[in-house]
Amino acid sequence: MFNTLLIANRGEIACRVAATARRLGLRTVAVYSDADANARHVAACDTAVHIGGAEPRESYLRAQVILEAARKTGAQAVHPGYGFLSENEAFSQACADAGIIFVGPPNSAIAAMGSKSAAKTLMEKAGVPLVPGYHGDNQDPQFLQSQADAIGYPVLIKASAGGGGKGMRIVENTAAFAEALASCKREAASSFGDDKVLIERYLQKPRHIEIQVFADTQGNCVYLFERDCSVQRRHQKVIEEAPAPGMTDERRKAMGEAAVAAARAVNYVGAGTVEFIAEPDGRFYFMEMNTRLQVEHPVTEMITGHDLVEWQLRIAAGEPLPVTQEELGITGHAIEARIYAENPDKGFLPSIGTLSTLDFPAHVAFCNGDVRIDGGVQAGDTITPFYDPMIAKLIVRGDDREQARARMVQALGEIRSVGLQTNIAFLRRLMLDDAFAQADLDTGLIERRHDSLFPPVQAASDSTLALGIVAILAHRGLLHSVRRQNKAPVDPWARVDGWRIGGHYTQAFELLDQDELRQISIQRRHEQWLFQHQGDPVSLEWDAQLLSPGQYRLRLRLDGADSFATVAVRGEQLHVFRDGAVHLLQLHDAVEHAQDDGDAMGGGLTAPMPGKIISIAVKAGDTVKSGDALLVMEAMKMEHTILAPADGTVQEVFFQVGDQVTDGAELIAIGE
Ligand code: MV4
């Protein structure tokens, strides 16, 4: 085995590879761009080399710079991870030329699988089943039309150089064929510089089932069973699981052997994935082969008990496969969910910014366990527009699918993230969806179940509002006097403004819930607390525990009914995590907003929108008067001045000039 490995990637997969390499005693070398100087993958390695700018083509795609880093650090092997250079023939060749081991297949295998139509011709010869269709060289429109008529409609026209769903046209009948062909060819020519197409029978309700294969340099090749990746949106996998629900032993063996035949046909070495689409009756057809480790490889590790990165490294070093086909088996069921910084309610638009809080339930990382989280970012990290906005992969295992699904629901409900939009609540709804629960899977599931997967947002219940208010009370108690005692801080008596022991006192709050302003009052009457919102006052009792700065675990009894939540207070924003969902509330303080006017965003010491800090007028220790300008932000090409909401002393300024801040980020702390 070589002793030093360079990992030519970033994020979770770089951390994943580093974990196994270190366990095997290898020295690890990270490479990083300007945007990743403080990234987790850099800290995960023994040494790191800066390779350029934030844009991938200025860093992670620079083959020569990466090879130079390998030479300089004495790395004898390079692991490309997935994406970037992982399926780049020229890079695999450049490694070979430089005498450095590329942890992946020979470049001839990458090349053979690169063209969809050429790969299909090869597979046909190897006896791998294909969708009935035409994938030859004759591109005459009349000829292609006659092929389509012979196949029977609907047919699918696919760009030969395409992939990931780009350059495909469904054609319903013979009359529509000519125009669809012309349009598909135009798109293929402009997107891929190659207008060659193939024609296939169109499967209406396909499942995506892929087989993990491994081959060594001694001519051994095995399959590590299947993954079902049918739950996708716009050709992006959302959920992956293994084994595939409903798979029979017979079909598994047939698919596994077809995948091994595919790999053997291109003299494959290392980890590969053979992708099939399957009909509802189980018939399956070769689609393409991915010549790298896949994002979803952990579900295979969970059910087989093997570390696939270890296998990759051993095979790259020339060792034989560690087991035979007969020694491989499946135990239990595993499900992976991809957690993304994106907004499901806005067409899954990526959400850019800083994760101020990222708390996961108890888990292991990069190795097998009941709850596994493979992540590449941590609290404080920024999701930038330069790279894939994946935050982490949550992988769970169970004795069976139901147990795995239940664990997934539970684990998703226990994640607390603040600072960015995420798909966590969407994933949890997906896990609870009837069609998913019954394993009625196909590539159209998310669209088909759209209405139940995207329910209208519910107004916050009274107990949620009360949890928010109690968190504010706790937080204010902490800020004013309880901090020094370092204990659970619900002590409104410590406040000097508005709360007094004895007598009848009332404090009014306004909480913004979606676009609705909720008027709430809290009263103290004869040793009893009362909560009032749109009705008669009801009794309120609570218990609070400080988890971390600004985060409280609350137990509440409102009108006799108990509820539990964790609430994160970030400036005026309250994130109420309860029952597996998060409710966002915003404290709207009449006094603090008195300063509002046209061009100045008065009041909040939180960023009113994502933007850049362009000047800061104060520093820690300064005394400020209500209405003083504290800092100026630029957002959407306009300047916004942040004003002091009250008299006080600046305790901390959390950002510097030039910093990019997210919506709701706390900018400055002011105390008395
Ligand atoms: C198909 C198909 C139906 N019939 N081919 C989409 C991306 C590319 N890898 C292959 N794709 C498809 N090919 C025939 N003959 C449906 C799809 C397809 C799909 C396949 C796998 C996973 C998700 C998908 C989503 C939409 C369409």
C-alpha cells in the first residue's frame, strides 16, 4: 500500500475518504480553494495545499496544479471523490503519465462508458439487456422515424452525449416525431457539440435501480447488490435506499450478473455503478455506468458491512478483492437522505449563507452505525454559490425498511439548523408520505405526491406562540442578570423594566408569524401566569434549560396541555423546533421599531436581508444612544442603515466590513 494519498475534492466526500485513509494509517493531503481555507476537509487531512480560486475551474478542476501538489507532498496516489475530475479521462491519463496512482478505473473504461450510444452497443454485445430501441450511427431523419414507428409509441429521443435528463424528448405519436427530433438535435448540438441521438421505447413509470460493482486488477469482479434511487426531482436524487423494496433473490442475481458483465466488457477496475431502469413488473434495462464512487455509496456499506473506500484504496494499490461473491450478503435495510441548503417552497432554490446553528442527533460519521451522518460543513460555515449546496447525508439503518424509515423520521426531526433554508422538513414529509411508506416508488413520486408533500403553511398554534414568548423571557433574563449564575435563566423578576413582584402586571408582545402579526400578552396575577392571544387568558407554566448561547429547551403547560420545544433566539428571530418541524417567528417590538423610516432599517440588530457589510460605526465598549447609526449594509443594490434600538453599550460586533451576511444574522450585541 502507498503511504500518502492526495484527496482531489472538497466537502463531505473529501472528509469521507480522509476518514478511511487515516484509519488505514495513510498520510492524507487536502487541496483547497480560496473559499475553502477553513473548510472541514482541510482540517480532516494531515497537510493541505492551496490550489487557487473559488470557482471550480480555478482550483478543483486544475489537473496539472493538483498533480504538482501531489509531487510536492510526496503523494503516490490521488482519490478524485465524485464530481470534479472523477470521470475525466485526461486526468486519469495525466496521473498515469506522472507515475501517480489514480484511485479509479483505467481511462479506457471511463472513455468506453462516456458515450451513451457507444456504451449501449458494447453492452448489447456483452448480453446486458437494453431498452428496445435504436442506438446506431444512421442519423437520417426518415430512417429514425421508421425506427420509432417500429418500436411503438411513446418513444424517447435522447442525445447520445447527454446525461442527467438533458437533451431528451418524449414523442407520443408518429406525427410528432419529426419536429421533436429536430428540436432534440438542436439542443444536443448547442449543449454538447454533438447532435447524435438514440431512440428508445419510453417507459412510463420507471424505477432507478443501480448495482454497485467492484473489480480488481487480477480479473475478479463482484456486485454488492442494488440501491433504489427512484425518489428524485429533476434528475437529482433525493432519497436512496438498499436493498430495493420488492426485489426478489432471482432478480437481484440477474441484475448483479448483468452489471458484472457490463464491467467486464470494459475491463473495469475499482468501484463502479451500473444504472438500470426497471419496469413495474421488474424487467430491467441498462442505462449508463458511472465510473466512480457515488454519493449514495453509504447505503451499500450499511447493508454489506464493508467500507467501499477501503476497497478502492486496496484495489488501487494492487491488492485483490477482499471477498468473493459467495461471501457477500445483505443485512437489514438502509436509507439515505440528502440534506441540502435549499428552499423547497421556492422551487428548491439554493439557499446561500452561513449556518449559525447545526445540531444533529447522536450519530457516527463516515462509518457504519444505526444513525450515520457524512457531512462536510459545520456550524459557522458558509454555503457559497460556488459548490453543491449539500449540507450532509443522513444515513440510517434498521433491521427492516419500516425500522429504517422510522429512524429516519426521528433523526430528521431532531436536526436543528439555523441560518439557511433547508429541505429537512420536506424530507421528513417525504418519509411520512403514504406512497413512500408503502414503497410505491418510481421516478415520478415527488410530482405525483406534490399536494401532500407541499402542504400550505400552518399558522403557529397558541402553544408555539407561547413557546416563543417564553424563550424571549428566558433570553432576556439571561441577558440582564442570570448570566453570571450560569443556570437555567427564567427570571423575569431580574428585569428592571416592566416586571415587578406582586400586583397585576401585563407585558404585551407582537410576534410576526408568516405575514400575520400576533398580539399576545403575558400577565402575572396572584402568583399565576396567564397567556392571552385572541381570547380569554389561559394559565401558563414553564420550565427552561439553557442548551447553548441563545438556545433553550422548554417545557410548557398552556391551559393544562404540555408541549416541548427547543427554541433558538437569534436577535429578533425565534426558531421554534417542535414535533419535527421548525416555526419561524419574529419579535416585533413596538419600541424598537419606533425609529423606522424610509431608508433606515431601524430597530433590529439583525440583518433585514442577505447582504454585505459596507461600514461599521461602532466597536465593543462604545456607548450608543437610541437611534444612533451602528452599521451600513448593502443589499439588492441599496444601502440600509442599522440603528441602535435603545441606549446601551456595544458588547460585540459579529462581522467585519466586507463580510457577507444572511437574512436574520445577528450583527451587533448591545447591553445595558
Ligand atoms: C428513460 C426513461 C424512460 N424510458 N429511458 C433520465 C436520465 C437518464 N439517465 C435516463 N433517464 C430516463 N430514461 C426510457 N427509455 C426515463 C428516464 C427518467 C429517469 C430515469 C432515472 C431516474 C430518474 C428519471 C427521471 C425522469 C426520467
